[in-house]
Amino acid sequence: MRKMISAILIALGCLLAPLTLVAFWAANEVADSGGYLRNMTPLAHQPDVRDAVTGRVADEITLRLRERGVATEEGLVHNVVGDHVDDDFVTAWVETNRLAHRRFVAALSADSGIPSDIGYDLAPMYEMVKHRLGSGGLKAAALLPRTHLVVQVLPASAVARIDHIHDRLISVRWVLAGMSPALIAAGVLLARDRCTALIGAGIGVAGGMFTLAIAMSVLRNGYLPDSTGPGGLPVAAVLVIFDALTAFLRNGLRVLFVLGLLMAGAVFVARNGLIRYQAAIFESRAHQPEEPTNDVADGR
């Protein structure tokens, strides 16, 4: 019975370890605007994301100019946009992500229970390109009305799934952070063979991180490519954004995976070394010759 309770406590602690990591990631890198922008800002210089955003804006402006009867050379707007990816683009990209994050947080905290799509409102990019074209001689572009050019990143179905667990994980992250090591420690202390329990705990933590890595790979390579609709970003850009947003999660699970294996390996080596040392001492004592009996000293 004691052995079973110990194993259950260690297993529960190992199960909570990846959940703890996900909870802190959700709080610090997703829900927190500073963490989110810190991950997203460098993507302004990433070719897949930059080309996807500027191409979508250029297509929209070209379409609106043609609707107003303004003839433009093929690819003119795209060329102008491509030649002016600089600090202004970075500023517009940061503002776009700030708006997208507000919409994401608002969607998760909405009380209506009706999820909505999450996407990038490219209005800051649109306005920047309009003024660039106008100052470059295409006056009609500067006169185009304001618009909200939204490209989908997450469909409503994905938002609904995230909404069920997002707030709960964030609210209990410190509880999870305390429970996971406490359960593992209690299981090890309760075990009769604590070395074996420590080895199992290390392997269990590493196994939990490996399972989390598999789940992230399935989400990235299996779900995301099929979730992008015709009005969304290209798959390559979505994957780049996903990789940037989950960098903390990937790095954290790698560290915990290695630490779990190191702990299990260190205890295994130390225990085997101790066993060999004790066996060597026992064997040396077994082969040690007995001292002769001194009958005179014994008074015989």
C-alpha cells in the first residue's frame, strides 16, 4: 500500500509539471502584453511574416485604387511597399500586434460565451503605405478612406477551445508550481526505496516534457496548417508566429527534460557506485584471514 501511494504521488507531481509550465507561459507570454510584444516585435524583420503582411496590404490598396478607376502599373504598389520596409514598418507592426493582443484578451474574457475570430487588423500598415504612395506621387492612394483590414490568425473554434482552459490555468499557476514538487517530494519520502523513487520521478518529469513537446508538434504541424482560412495569413507566416510565441515554452520544457534525465541518471550512477563499494567492502572482509588464537594470552 505504501509503495502504491508513493507511486501515485510521484505520478501526479510529474503530471502537473508540464501543466505548470504551460500556465506560466500563458500568464507571462500570452496574457501579458509586454511578453507578447517582446516575442512579436522581431518578426517585423522575418521575411515570411513581412512579405505576407505587406503583400496583403498592397493587394488591398491596388484593389481599392482600381475600384476608383485609378490605373496602376502591375506590381507598382507591391514594389513601393517592398522598398519601404524600415522603421516605420516596425512601428506599424508593433501597433498592429498591440491591437491584436487587446482583441485576443478581450475575446477570452468576454462574458457573452460566443467566441470570435482573432486576427491582425492591418489598419496601421494600410495607413503607412497610403501615405508613402501619396508622398511618392500617387495622390489617389493618400485619398483612400480608412479601413479595417483584418487577416485571420485564429478561428473562432480555436478561441473557444483556448477559452475553456486559459483563465483556469493562469489563476492556479502558483498552486500548480507548489503542488508539483510537493507531491514528488512526498512520494519520494514515503517510498521504501528512495533512490528508485527519485529515478522514477526524474524519468517522469522528462516524460511529461516529452509528451508536451509531442502535443506542441501536433498542434504546429497538424492543426495550424488546416486552420488558416482563405482570408488569413499564409501557413508559413502562421508557423513563424507560433514558433516565436511558444519560444519560452519550448525552452522551458527542454530545460526540465534535461534536468529530469540528469537527476535520474545521477541517482542511478550514485546508487550503483554505492552498491559496488559496499559489495567490495563485504568481499574484502569475507576473504580476510582470521587472526590466530593466542592460547597463552588466553591463560590456557
